[in-house]
Amino acid sequence: MVSDGLSLIDSYGRSIRKLRLSIIDKCNFRCNFCMPEEPEWLPNSAVLIPSEISRVATILSEMGVDRVRITGGEPLVRKDVVDLVRMLSKIPKLKRLGMTTNGYYLREKAKELKEAGLFSVTVSLHSLRAARFFGITNRDAFDRVLSGLRSARDAGFENVKVNTVIIRGYNDDEILDFANVARQEGLAVRFIEYMPFDGKKMWEENKVVTGKEILQTISSRYNVIPLEREAGSTSDNYRFEDGDGEFGIITSISKPFCGDCDRIRMTADGKLVPCLFSNQQFDVANLLRNGASDQEISDFFKSALKMKSPGVEQMIKENRALHHVRPMYVTGG
């Protein structure tokens, strides 16, 4: 087994500590700013099996990655997801294991997932209005998702968060509604700037509601206090001065956080994606399935990360136009 400590360093000298791990590309929702009209799913034979996923996570953990977030598609669509969580939770050097989900199956799965070793759950929820939720997801599942959120909170996870992508003229009139959820429900809400990863290629820069605008909207009603930003964090976080509740703002477009980025992504079919804003990907599955040793896979990770692109921050500094890269369901959140 490879064991050389904090050795996963990218081309800009940043240590990689976090893995966003997609375990399936399929999803039971059809969110209209995520999915194309006719998604092209991976064949089942291409999707990594549990032993392959565990091996990748174990190798990376020996190289300094100590936080894994399971994503999709929709991870809870995968039938062996609880067993997979249990397997990953037993990797000694992983400190945190989280999951991002649309919440549809949380009502049934939350307790099992907690018992299997999952630390935290983040639910993607882009409207608090049932009719609009249906319009976004093309599924009549609003009450079920809210029930799933309650089940996650009752299961005793270390934290339960809500992610909401704010889009101008679409759901930006719900910013204060989501702020109230953070205040009243004991859930951390994260507001996310709209990024060019939608399946229907709807993204335009004028649809981006900036983090500054989001903060101004919330501050127009509540006094908020900024919290110290953790190194490598994707969000600027705040708490309400007069009560419980916190929220974060992810400024991927208006104020990128590339400078101390410590994340990589793995697609469900075993492609390493070092940067969301680049088309670069590196085929790890080929090594896994053709007899490569752990050391060879470790060396592959090192060489791939040495080719990591500078990210969206450099693109903005160079006044390069941002274009659609890939649908988010391909890489996970």
C-alpha cells in the first residue's frame, strides 16, 4: 500500500485533501438547469463497482485526502449505496464522509446511512414553493423532499445542509425565504452562484446573482456576522446576530476561490476531473481494470494533478469568456 503522506500536490502547489466522488450518473429528477432533454447514461458496466471505489478512496487517503463527499447523479438511486457508505467509512485515514442528494429517498435511507458511517448530508433544493419545485425538477416530490430533510435532521448527522442555486428571474425572489429556513429550522443553507454546467446550456452571465447581491438581500432584513473562512472552503459563511442559524455563499463566478482549492472529482466511470471549469479528465478506471498496482495508480494521480488547469479565477483575470463545460450530473456537485 502506498503511504507517503501529503503527497498529492497540484500544478500550483496546492495540497489536495477533498474528493467529490460520483457513484452514479443517473438521477430520478430532471432539473431543467442540470439535465439535458435526453440524458446519455453510462452503461452499467462502465460504472465503478464498490471494490474499485474503495480502492481509489483508500489510495487517495494514503496521499492526504481525508474528506470524501459522495455525489451523483443522485447517489441514493444506487441500490448498494448503504453498503458503499459502510465500506468507505472504514477507511482509517478518512476523517469525514458526506453526501449530496436531492433528498427524495432520505425519508427511507437517512437512519441507515447514519448507522453505516455517513457524517453529513447536503440536500439540493432550489425552491420552497411546491409549484415552482415541480417546474424545476419535473417531479411532484416537494413534500417528500421536505420529509427527507426532517428525517436527516432526526437521524443525528453531524450537520444537515441545503444547497440552493440562485438564478436571476428564476428563484432569486426566494433568497429571504431560504434565509428564514436557516434561522428557524436549524439547517445550514448555502447559496450558490449559477455556473455553466447545465445540461440544456441555459447559462448566461446575466443570470448570475452574485454573492454580493445575495448578501445585500439578506442584510436588508437581518444583521449578519461573517465567520472565519476555513482554508479550502468553497463558501463565505455568516451567522445571524440575533439568533440561531448560519448560511454560506459560494461565489464560484464573482469571487472564485481557486487560490487554495483542495478538491478533485471522480466521475462514476472512474475519470479524474481536477477542475470543474476545465475539460481535462484522466482515466483511472483503465488502470484499475488492467492490473495496475497501488503505486502505479498513486503515480498516475500525481502526474495528472501536475497538469491541473489554473481554474476559473485565472480565466476571469484574463477576460476569457466562460462557456459551458459539461453537465453537472456527469461529475457531481
